[in-house]
Amino acid sequence: MELVQIQRSLVDYTKSLFMEGFLDAQFLQLQQLQDDSNPDFVFEVVSLFFEDSEKLLNELIIALDQPNVDFKKIDSHVHQLKGSSSSIGAQRVKNACIAFRNYCDVQNIEGCLTCLQQVKQECYLVKNKFETLFRLEQQIMASGGSVPTIELGF
Amino acid sequence: MSGNGASSSSLNMISGEDVVNNNLSALVVDDSPLLRLLHDIHLKKYGLKVQVAENGKVAVDLFHLGASFDLVLMDKEMPVMNGVEATKELRAMGVTSMIVGVTSKDGPGEQQAFMEAGLDYCFEKPLTPEIISFLLEELNKHNNKN
């Protein structure tokens, strides 16, 4: 595929992630922080997020499987996941965490279990989206091109 | 400096290029490696020298060892020593750095308790370029007065 076509695909793909709610403006802020002195910044931050989220999701599975569920502990884990998802602009993960915390507040186990599945699903989906995004960026770089930036207000 | 819990909606929007600082230092206190990296890079882009600490106790220990920072970004929820305790301890030590609380969206009561610990400002994480510009502008004003 020609370089221009790949660049166009990347722009269209990134826009679709915003339109579908996977990403919000915070992701653009991340991209703006990346420069020649930190060329892999976005990849590093996103990778940290997925390391974090995997640990937190495992903690949540264990915590919700206890005979006496500690809702404060669960809320703390979800709070952390909400914070980190918000920081990378993973909007749907963030929103799923907000719903999860509401069920923690009222100590509704069934609600929490449903939300856990929802959060896991959203993390899985956005991870796939990021993998595609980074793959397109790598193709552009390998072809000697530059990664186009997306402006808010498209 | 007195805390006033400025909200981002009341900030003057200043271009980041106007507030590049080569002689200011910052300490980012957060138990999340992701947030530490994010705020570290963000502040460095504005020319600050940045150190990081993974909890309140590490931050307090740094000050006990004689370190000083113009700006402290203090997360609220941290293990070992949380942001509220760390802020109280720093103020009790006589630390006059600008301490800015950085929280996930908490109830108003919780933010109030954090402010009362001795913060100058409290914002929701992650900090935006506009908020960082505002903080640096305030820091510059404060330093120019002194």
C-alpha cells in the first residue's frame, strides 16, 4: 500500500476511534507530548496502562470471589483503573469504571460482577484498537513517512 | 499562598510557550507509574526539572533530606502515606512549595478535606496543558514577588 494511503487509513481509523467513543481528547494531549526527545511516549504510556489494568482486573476477580466481599477494596481498584484509563483517553473504559463504582457504593455484588465483565470487555476492545493504531504508525515510519496528527474539531 | 481550589473553567488560557521555565523544579507524587510518567514528561516539556515519588512518605523523606521543589503535584490516594497526610506533614515541616492536589473525581467533601490539609490548588487528573500553564504562571508571580 502506498504511504499516502496508509497515512489516510491512520487518520480515518483514529477518527473512528473518537466517533465510536473509544478515545477522547485526552489521547490527543498524549500525542502532543510526544516529540523527538520522547518518540515512543504514547506507546510507553499505553503499555503501562495495559500492564496496570491487567493487574487491577486480576485483583478485582479475586476480590469479587471472596465469601465476604470487601467493597472498599474493590472501589479502590476501580478508582485506580478509572484514573489511569482517563489519563490515556480510554473513554469507554473510564465510563465502565464509573458505572462499576456506583454498584460498589450500594454494595451490589451482581451489579459489580456485570460491570467487571463490561470493564474487561472494554479493555480488550481498546487494546485491539491501539494495536491496530500502532501497527499503522509503524508501517508509516517503515515507509519513511511521518505520522499525521489529528486535530480536534474534525 | 492560600488555597482557593481554582477550577479549570476560571483559568486564563495561556500559551504553553509563554511559560517555559528553566529554573523551576517539581516533584510528582503518585503511586501510579503511568501518572508519574505522564506528569513528568508534561512538566519537562515546560522546562522544569522533575523528580518523582511513588507515595507520600517518599515525598516527605525527600524534604527531610533537604530537597526542595517549587511545585509538588500530590496524588490523593496512595499506599504507605496518602496525599492528605503527606501534605499536612510537609506544611507542618514549614514547606512553602506550591502543593497541588491531583485527584480522580471525588465528592466535594473529600476534595475539601484535601484542600484543608494545606493545598494551594486541587485539580482533577490528569492535568491539562491549560492547568499546568496556569500553575506555572502562578509560580512565576509568586517567585517574582519574593
